[in-house]
Amino acid sequence: MTTMPKREIFEQIIQRITSQFPNVYAALFISPEGFPINTWGLSMERAEEVAALLSSLIGKTKEVIKQVKEGGSLHFIQIQTDMGGIRIAPQEEFILVTLTKT
């Protein structure tokens, strides 16, 4: 059984991220199955929506990497728009996502 990060660890990571990147306004841990584990700055309802969408994106991205044969494993995805950005760091036990404003 996979060990999920505890709330204290999540909060430490959020403190570290927000001190280094003040434009981060939300973050969440997502399970490998696509469910929110912990969230900061988002309602649980919104976290569930974001988790489902990003889980699908990560799966498709891994498929592209495999098909194009440009590397072995996915380490980081960054999406930038004129309104902000999404940073996705998939780990074995969870996926860390941060949302930023410009």
C-alpha cells in the first residue's frame, strides 16, 4: 500500500513553495488515481475538478512521451497562459500541482 503524505508535510511543502514563489495562489496533492488528497487555496469541489482534469493530462502526456520516444519518465509539466500557470510535478505516491497568477 502506498503511503500518502501527511497534512503536516503538505503544509511544509506549501510554505516552502509560497516563500520562494509568491505568485502561487493554490496547490494540491493528487493521488495517482486522480483524487485530491490535500488542497490549499481551492475548495474541495474545485480541487476535485482540477484533479480529474490534470490526471487526464498527465496520462496523455506520458503516452506522448512513450510514443515519441523522447525520454523515459515524466518529471515536470508547466503550462503558462496570459492569466497564470500550472506546474505539475508527478511523484510515485502523489502529484503536486501549483497554480500561479501572473
